Amino acid sequence: GESVGLHLPTLSVQEGDNSIINCAYSNSASDYFIWYKQESGKGPQFIIDIRSNMDKRQGQRVTVLLNKTVKHLSLQIAATQPGDSAVYFCAENRAGSARQLTFGSGTQLTVLP
Amino acid sequence: DTGVSQDPRHKITKRGQNVTFRCDPISEHNRLYWYRQTLGQGPEFLTYFQNEAQLEKSRLLSDRFSAERPKGSFSTLEIQRTEQGDSAMYLCASSILTGLARDYTFGSGTRLTVV
């Protein structure tokens, strides 16, 4: 079946280090991917997106890499800060009239002092 | 307008009771989505509206679930005869017509606990 999933449920990093969160997807027809950050008691917050015709996209302190060959994407956070502690989800924004999001199960990122 | 508002933030109800949640989207957003999120999982799409028209509702979990957006502004999600398995966070999101993820704004959700 179609799914978007994450490799690891938890990740702990030292403040100032770089973080890498991974995600695998199974639908080879997927063409648009998004990373979200969700803090406790809040809704998901958009971080960065990437279309399937790209393999890398950079934002402020974040980079998303897409490897279509192995159906894998990753989120890299540079110089991780305590405010980065949250659950991170990858999601697919499917083509079609609804444009609904299909989420994976999330990775809890904890930034250690 | 400070974003998508959801009310109430928390709801505890007894099994078998009906509950209704409200979502007020960003005023200029045409699209409104409802998602459900259980603990440790990503949100799961339920239904969406474009203006007042409900264009996709096949993903509603059962016929106990219904949603309305009567004037194309706020929306309500009702669950009838609640069951313990309905306990979850119910998230609303709104978007401009593109529906692209970068244009989505999520609310903070309504956490439902069925006892």
C-alpha cells in the first residue's frame, strides 16, 4: 500500500550539532513532499517543501534532500537549537482536487544542552 | 486575523454522547480541511471544503462523523454516539485555492477524550 514513513521514532542531539531526520515513501508517483514541525499542544508548522523534479532545497538552517531512486527524503537542521525540539513529520501533498496531506508517524527530536 | 482558531481546545465526553467542534479559518482562505491525529501518529485526512461545498468526505471514519461549512466561513465537525476509539486530536487547516502544503495553516486542534 501507499505510505510515508520515518526510520527512527526518536533522535537526541547536542545543541549546536547538526540533525538529520529521515523518511521513506513507497509511492513512486509521489511528486511533492513537505516537512512539518509540531510542538506539544500545537498544530503542524510548515518547514520546507520539495518537488520531485528537485533533489535538494535549502531554507534557513534547514535542507531537504530527495532521493527518488530509493524513495527517501531527509531533513537536515544545521546548528540545532533548543527551540528545535519537537516532533518532525514528513508528508506527501498528493496531486488531485483535494490536495490532502499524507503524513508519516513522526520523529521526536530532543536537543540536549 | 491571527490564524486558524479551533474551539474548544479540550473536550472530555462520556461514551455515547455527541460532540461538536468548531474551526474558524483564515478569512481569505477558500479551502478548509479536517484531520485527525492519534498519539504518536501523523495527522490523517478526514474531509475538506472549498468555500461551502464539501468536495471530499469519503475519508470520514464512519457515518457518525459529519462536517459542515454552511456559509463558507467557519466549519463544524460533529461526532455522534462517541466511542473510546474516537479519542484523538482533531485538527483543522485552511488554505488558499492552490491547496499546496506551503499555503496550509493548521489550527492548534481540539483534543477529544472519550471516557
